[in-house]
Amino acid sequence: MHTFAITNTVLISNSLKGKVRCLMFKTTSMSRSKNSGLTAEQILQFSLAEFSSAIEMIQAAKMVEDHKLQKGFIHHALDEYKHTNFFIGLLSKAENKRVVFDPRLIVSANFIKPERFLFEQVSLVHFAAFIATNEANALKIFTSIRDEVKKFDENALNKLDLIITEETEHLMAMEQEKFMSGGDEANFFYDTLLQDEMRHVEFSSRFLKKQPSKGYIKIIRLKSSVATRFRHLWASQQTFRNIIDKTISVFVVLLLLPFRSTIELPSKKNKNLYCNLSARNMI
Amino acid sequence: MTFILGISGYFHDSSICLLKDGEFIEFLKEEEFTRIKGSKGFPVRALKYLINEYALTHETVDLVVFYEKPLKGWTTRTTQSLRTPKKSFKLLSHQLKEFWNGPLGFASKLRKILKISEDKIKYAPHHFSHALSALTFVEKDIAGKPMLHFVFDGVGDDNCQSIIFTHSTNASVVFEEKFPNSLGLFYSTITDFCGFLVNEGEYKLMGLAAFGKPIYADFMLQNILRHSGHRIRLDLAWFDFTHTPERSFSDKFISKFGQPISFKKVRTAEDEDFVRAANLAKSVQVVVETVIQSLVEWGVNKYECAGITITGGVAQNSLAMGNLIRHLPPHIVVTIPPSPGDSGAAIGAAHFGKVLASNQLLHTNKLYFGGQPQPSHFNILDTMFERVSAPNEMDIIIDELLIGGEIICTFFSGKEIGPRALCNRSIICSANNVSTVAKLNSKIKKREFFRPLAPVMLPETAEQFFHLSESSKKNYLWMALTAKAKDNFPPQYSAALHADKTARIQILDNKDHYIFKTLVRLKDKVDILINTSFNVSGDPIVHDFIDCYTNMERLGVEYLVTETGLFKIICPE
């Protein structure tokens, strides 16, 4: 059934567009007016960022050959799903009733490009660096919203703290185990990814520094950082882009108006529908 | 060896159907690969999988058929909104973007991935794709005879409801209702108003109907969707879907029915919003059933046919389908395909390609396709699960688990063709354990409290406890219909029934299926199992062992039965 009135999905993706300060994978950076508190749209954005991160991790788990890495990606994805649920729970308490979580939004609001997942686009090292950069952003944001979550729902804050505590303990144990055993390259990445998930940005930097080519690591980290900043800048110019969009639309609609009647297609009647000739055209 | 591909996409639930030497061999949904439910757009990943798996090339692919006429659809929507350009500016703007990113670019997108010549790309009329998807599942002995196909849709190309007549490889449209007079868009508007996602939450609205009264039905039929004879006319003053993609209902709709409903804060059946939504759901259900019944009766009275099919997105309303069949004369054989929505229309597109290529109809009885476990993911079973028992020893353990109120996930080769879990990718438990069923519904699947769970049973159990349609019994194999419980329905299985004493039953008649054998073993102890889809709410059904693990971990279910044995999840420390 085609229902081109995409309604909720479009509604929310449109409402998000003005606020999203990130375009892809685990970039939860957003600007907030100082007195506005946490809005439903912002909570939705967090949930979408976490969910897109989970999807990217699941895809990485399905593509990577190393079994230990695979396991690491799976557990990382599970953490991200857990965070998604946390924000969905918070969203259910938000005032704006029309803002609801819809998994399809991660595509329409450009959080993810399902034709090419991140793991397919970049090397493993790039993947790790990208996560490190964006998890650092996430850490800043989560720290900054802590008080607002508390205002919003005291119980939710406890849950948020509990998630962080549990994961910190879990990852600290993993970290010790890996480093005690010496660890191979794959384990290093696994550790780095998990640390990113835990927002241990310092540790991820330390890990990247241990790579053989320090210059190369510097370059890719810089690249990730610049790319993230550029995406944020691009997304923050949504109002400007909307104006351009609208102008073009008005111009094209004005051009189309005189041809309204010619655009309408004539209807065909009583033809055998199995027609090879007719099947060749899009009308 | 030659192949024909049928493709649906760009609106919701993108899918591909593959025929090899004229035989139906694969059906894949894009969402299985992306893990994003309802994935739309061009099904890139599913196509790439098929290209690798079957070595598809220009030489081996005969035809690729798209499931609609994209230009027709685009111009219909655009010209409609050009009538009120100022009011419909948002929709026009959306349509202009669709011109570049939508289905009009299908051929170029396809040829970037699969290098085939332009003359191998065909376009099937949208409602004909729906009709042919249904014809694929009609019994072989009547499929070539005169058949009537009723399509109830949102909008496809420029049609909303159609009747298509087929006789062997001749087909023509005998009735059509043009956009915007759409039963599907009317239903979606109420879905949207009640706070459910359009193209996703319609089945929730259907489940809600059992709790309401049809207090608005007459008003709707007289004022909003005017029904006269077999035709309908929507009064567009009640709708916004012709003006904006952001909202389906208009301010006039709000002034009559109150503020839009949100289920975020609804907790009990006594909540004011719940009662309002339930009454709307019941009313729209009555309207939908009235319209469908009158058009079907009109069609079968006017045209002689050996059988009918009912398809299109609205045909997913199993309650309406069950009620329709109860009202039709028993000699009329009705087929509702396992996947009546747009996803299944890819099968119809492939069917269309087969007729063009060989002048032969497509037929299948198979309900499970593709989705074979990826060998590269078998290690997950070794590392993330512990083996409880081998296949030849697991029967006793599984029986004990089910009798003891345990919940088990199933993962067998071949994924269900439609949206319903048919025991290959299911979560099952005994229906006579009320607390387990309640736990499965609310704690594990986290479904809204008003939604029912569906039962699966052997044919003789279904005969014993449910009123079944004799001539259309096949539809119960893939849960296309609801059935009403008989008075002798055992109270211990009451958790399998909805509030209106109906259930969307699955009759399992495949003697080779492991769950069939399980039901035979458990006879008189557990006659009915609860069967729900193996996924976390809002996610696609599982596709491989990695999905099995992540979903089980998130759901909190421990046991997994597969062809290679019974496994227990190892939870992360």
C-alpha cells in the first residue's frame, strides 16, 4: 500500500532537521538554548544516534572476519540498543506527544546510509578513529545533559548512571584482561571500540598512539575530527539550506503551473495488461 | 540457466523476488539486510546478495520488472497537489525531490549495480503486481481459469481500489477507483490520528478495534467516506494527505474527533484516550469491512469466476478478511496471499516477467524462502551459545521446556515470505500457561497491553476449536484470516484468544516441520502453542545467527532451537 503521506516519519524528520547537529553515526552533538530544557525532539535525536550506532556495529559484526572483533562489535551493539531504549523510555515521558521513535528516521534524517555502512567505507583503523572522535562528542553531550535529565525525570537519571556504571565496570575488566594478556592487534581495536562505547576517550587515544605508524594515526584522527566538524557545520546550516530548497521549489512549481493539464496522463482502457510494448514504459 | 527479477521499493518494505528458469526460488526483503524495519528505497543490499549468490549477469538475467509505473504515480500525486499549489506546497516540494530520488530513477540505479540493457527492464502496473502476487498462491487447478482479483490499496500508480480479471495469460482491469478515493489512505489517516506510525501501526489499530464500539461508523460513511453502491468518495476536507506529507488528517477532522491521540501515556483500557482510540478503531473497521464486502459482492455477482483473490495493503487486515469470508457464499474460493502488501508485490512483478518471457503463469506453495544461515556466522553458535542437545536428542528436552512454561526461539532454514512468523523464525510457548503468555507479550515483546498473540496448531485442533471456512482453508496456513472460537474452546487456552474471541490462527500442516512434530508429540498436553515473530519490537525478524544472539539477549530469552540442535544463550558477563 502506498501512502505517500508519510506523516509521522516526515513530520519528525522535518522537525529534526532544524536541530540535528550531526549527520551520521553516533554524533550526538547538538546546540541547545540555555533555558529550554530537554525537548522531545532532542531526546528523539539521542535515541536515533544510539540506534544508528547499534546498526553500524551490527553491520560491522556481520562483515568482520576476526571472531574476537565480531564478539566485541556485537556487545558494543547491545550496549547501543540499551541506550536507545533508555532514550525511548525518556521520550515516552516527553510533553510533545506527536514525537515518537521510528527506526526509519535514521535513514530519512540522514543518520545512516544503508546502501553503504561505515564499515564498508573505511578501513578498520579509520573505523576506530571515527568512533573515538564521535564517542568523545557523545561523552560531552551526555555530561552536559545530565542535569536536564535529572529535571526531567529523577528515576531516569538513576538509570542513566546505572548504565554508565555497569558498563564502566565491565569494560575496565575487559581492558585489564586484554592488556594483561598482551593482546593482538584485533584485541586492541576491540578494546578501543569498547572504550569508545564507554566514553573513555583518553584510553582510546592511548590505544591509537600504540599503533606502529604514529604519523598515520595522527592524520586519520585529524581527518575524522575535521570530517565530524564539517558534518556538524553542514547540518547546522539547515535553515539556510531550507531557504534554498524552498526557493527552488517555488520556482519549479511556478514553472509547472501553466502546464498542469498537460502533466495529467490520459487513462488507457480495456487493454490486455500483459502487454510487452506497454511494459517498456513508465506510464 | 536464466533469471527473472521482480523488484518493489521506494515507498516501504523494499523487496526482491527471484525466478530461476521460471521457478520461484528466492524472496528477500531489504530490511533483513539493513536491520531497519520497513527499509525503503532501492533494495541495494538484497540485490547485491542475489548477484553474488546466483552469479547474476546481463547474460543470465532475462528480465527485471519493477512493481509499478513510476511516472504515472508521480504525475498523479503532483497534478493533484498542483490543483491547490499554495495549500499543497509542502507536498509539491516533497514530490519535486522525489522526482530525483524516487522510483523514476529506478532503471539508472539498477544499472549501476547490475549491468543490463534497457530493453530488459519492464514496469508492471502496480495493482496488477498485487493481483499477480495473489495469483501465484492460488491452487494450480483454478489459477488459469477466470479469476477476479480485488486490490485494496493506499494508492498505486493512480488507483486506489481495483478489480482485475484474469483468464490464463489474459488480464484486464474491470473496475478502478482513482486517487484520492482510497480506502487504504482513509485507514492510514485514522492510524495516524490514533498516534501509530503510518505503514507500520495499522495492525495495532486493528487489534484495538475489539475494545471499541462503532459509534462513528455511520457518521464516517455519510460524511467522510461516502459509500454509494460499490464506489466510495472521500471528502477531502477531512484529510491533509493531498496537501502535506506531514499529517494525514485535517483541522476539520480534529474539530470533530478531538486532539490527536498518543499512546505514550495510555496505560489501561479505562484511559479516556484509549476509549476514544478504540471507538475510532472499531468504527473504521466497520467502514472498511462494509466497503470491501460491497465491492466484492458486486464483483462476484457481475463477473463469473472460479475464484477470487483479495490483496493490497488493506488485505493485511486479517479481521476484515475473516469477517468477509464468513459473509461470502461458501462455494467462493478466496485466496489472500501471504504477503498482500507492497513487499509481496515484488512477487507479482516477477510473475508478470515470467508471463512476458514464456507466456506461462507462476505458481508456488512454498512459504519459506532465502534467509539461509550464513556459513560465516556459524561460529556464533559455538562462541555465544552452549549446545544443550543434538537434534536427535532434543525432543524430550523441548517438550519438557514447553510444558514447564519456558519460552523458546526457533530458527530454521528459510524465512517466512510474509510479515507473519510461521514457526521458522518465531518465539513460541505453550498457550495453556497464562503467566508465560503474559510474560511473552508484555515483558519480552513489550507489546501494548491490548494486542493479542497468535496461536499455532494442528489441522484437527483448529477444526475442533474454531469456525473455519472450508473453501478458503488454505489462508490459515499463513495467518491471513482471523477465525472465531467455537463454544467448546478450552478455557485453559484462553490466552490465545483476543477480546472478541477471535484469533489469527496458523494451521501447521507440514508434517516435516519440527513444530508440527512437536505439536504431535505434545498432543493432549499442549494442543496450542503461542507463536510470535522472532524479533525485538520495531526491528525486522531475525536473518542470521548474529541477529538470533542479539535479539535473544535483548529479549531475555534463553533457548534457541535450530536444525542443528537446541542451544542456550551465554549471557555476557
